[in-house]
Amino acid sequence: MNYTKLKKSNFEVSTIGLGTNTVGGHNLFQNVNERDGKDFVREALNLGVTFIDTADIYGLGRSEELVGEVLKEFNRDDLVIATKGSQNFTNLDDVKTDNRPEYLREAVEKSLQRLQLDYVDLYYLHFPDNVTPFAESIGELARLKEEGKIRSIGISNVSLEQLKEANVHGDISVLQSPYSMLDRSAEEALLPYTIENEISFIPYGPLAFGLLGGGFTKESKLEAGDWRQSVPLFQGEQFIQTLDKVEQLKEFAVSKETTLPNLALAWLLAQKGVDAVIPGGKRKERIRENVQASDIRFTREELSLIDDILNK
Ligand SMILES: NC(=O)c1ccc[n+]([C@@H]2O[C@H](COP(=O)([O-])OP(=O)(O)OC[C@H]3O[C@@H](n4cnc5c(N)ncnc54)[C@H](OP(=O)(O)O)[C@@H]3O)[C@@H](O)[C@H]2O)c1
């Protein structure tokens, strides 16, 4: 496993981290098995993964609780725990994005309780509410940082303009945005801004939410209640065309004596500005395979051949 420093922080993360929206994520996926979820986290930590990504909304607090239970088996000081908040789920019938300082403070306290931690290393504003000025929401996170409840501030699901506004005082250490071989839109503006402004870019959906796992066929159907039904890559003609590209990438992976998911993760890590990846998964076999991406390197020619496939 390789490790790298998160920008504007003095702590290191494993370049292969772990996404945990399936761990207790009953509101996002059908038939989530909590024991498998805990095994998935435990296996990652045993393999040298030190960067765990969760959020309060995953399973409405359940992901944080399960992650917290596993963390107790390990040395907390060796780990970098990231969580996110902004989805006010106090009223389950009416989940609202809420960036008010008083709500964020309450959300941080609740996350710490569920995770059974005194502090989190990274706290993301999960979604902008498009009402509360960033001076107020990020200002409150900066105060929580001063108080030692969070060690660094991240933001997710923002446009370039929003990121600039949120980072006006240079408070943002990490941007989490969609980025994968199959969705390179971040390269247009967000990624360059993070490179210029000393912000770590952590892609979410690094395996295109499973499409770059290689197990989908044209006949595959997502279960009812699977949040990915709202993702364009999984819809209609785009899904069919994407699978053709996935087949070519699979062949390329074989020629490089690796697997498609490892190719996809290593390719992201080869992009300037990307400091770590946080692939998700439902079972421990997934992370056992994914940690191997940490050691894969590309020649310039290989990156250019991959570009040819992706640009077709
Ligand atoms: N900030 C945000 O708004 C936001 C949004 C989405 C996600 N996230 C975070 O980003 C993390 C990663 O994104 P993601 O989990 O949605 O998508 P992802 O990592 O792109 O894809 C995860 C899917 O890929 C499959 N997979 C993983 N490893 C595999 C392997 N070696 N071989 C074959 N298939 C494999 C898993 O399938 P199985 O389920 O079958 O194991 C899993 O469902 C999340 O867990 C979450 O922490 C953040």
C-alpha cells in the first residue's frame, strides 16, 4: 500500500481508501447485509487501508455506527476517518439539505457519537443547500476545526463557482466529486482549480458506481430502490454504449496483466491532483482485489492508448 499526505493537513492517507455507502446503506441499496459490511471495513483496515469515507446519510446513520464498531478493533491514531453532513434527516419523511451553522454543528456532534470518536479527520459539507452563504456554513466548520472536533474541511457536489466561494479563505482541504474513466467532466474546471489551490481531489464513483467492476452486461437490471437508477450511465442507450467501452478497457487490462477495476483505480491515481480513491463494495473480496491497484504504474504510451479508448 502507498500513502500520501492530504493537502493542507499533516496526516497521511492510504492511496486506496474505502467508500462505505453500501455499509448499512439501506436507504441506497436493497438487501444490504450488515455483517458483510463490517467485514468489508475490517478487511480493508487489515490490508493497510487507513482512509475510510462515510456520511451520516448512508443508512441514516447506520453506516457511521457500523464503521464505528469496527474502528474500535484498531488503533484510531493510525486512521483517517472522513464523514459528511448536510442532509437533515431528523424528520424521516422529509429529508432536506440544510447548511445552517446550527444544523451542521448538531450533525457533527451526532456523527461523532455514532462513530464513537472524539474527532473526525475530515468533515465534508455533503451538498450545498443553495440558500446558506458558504461564509456561514464553512465558517462554522472552521470553528469546529478550531475546537478540535474536525481536523480538516472538505466539500462535495459543488460547481466551480461554489467551490471558489467556499474556499475564499483557503479553508477547503478536499473536494469530493464524481470522476472516473467513464465520467471525465471534472477535468474541465474542478480538477484544475484543486491543483492550483492546494486542494486534494478525491473522486467518488471511481468505478463508475460498479460499471468498471466489469460484471454488468446488456441484460443487467438494477434492483428497485437502487439509487444508481438515477445515474445517466446506467440508463438506456448510454448504458449500452458504455458497456462497449468497458469491454475494450477490459481487454486493455488483460494486456497489462491486471483487472478492469484495478486499471480504473490506478488510472485515477495517475491523474495529477487525485491523491486517493475510495472504491465502495458490498463484500471483503472487493477490497482485497482493489488494494492491488496501489502499485500499478503506466507508461506515457499506455495512458495515451487508454485515452484513445475513452475518447472514441
Ligand atoms: N460525495 C458524494 O455525494 C458521494 C456520492 C457517491 C459515493 N460517494 C462515496 O464514494 C464511494 C465510492 O463510490 P461508490 O461506492 O458509489 O461507487 P464505486 O466505488 O465507483 O463503485 C462501487 C461498486 O463497484 C463494485 N466493485 C467494487 N470493487 C469491485 C471489484 N474489484 N470488482 C468488481 N466490482 C467491484 C461494487 O459492487 P458490489 O456492490 O457488488 O460489491 C460496488 O457496488 C462511496 O462508497 C461513498 O463513500 C460519495
